[in-house]
Amino acid sequence: MELNCLGMRCPLPIIKLAKELKHVDEVILLSDDPATLPDLTAWARMTGNSFTELGNHQYLIKRL
């Protein structure tokens, strides 16, 4: 599943991601917000989920 959050600013990409992960196990997040990487790092640590930076504003998030 791909979640396009390009152009959205913090905290919208993380909020939308959290809602989508309730329904699927894996999301490719597209986000060009400069806060995305630090936000994902903190969010993954708090929730126990994992993510991989794919480059070009793409992140693979897996629900654990």
C-alpha cells in the first residue's frame, strides 16, 4: 500500500501513517517533509514498528 503525503507537513504524515497501519501490515510512505525522518525514528521507537528509508522521499514501514 502506498501513502502519498508529499507536500504535507508535520504531524500529518505520521498521523495518516498510523491510521493506515491499522488496516495493513506494510506501507510505503511518500513524504518530503524535512521532519519525516526524525518523526519516523521517534514513532517507530515508541510503537515498536520498523521502517527503512528507501530514498527519494520514500520510506517502507512495517507493522510488528
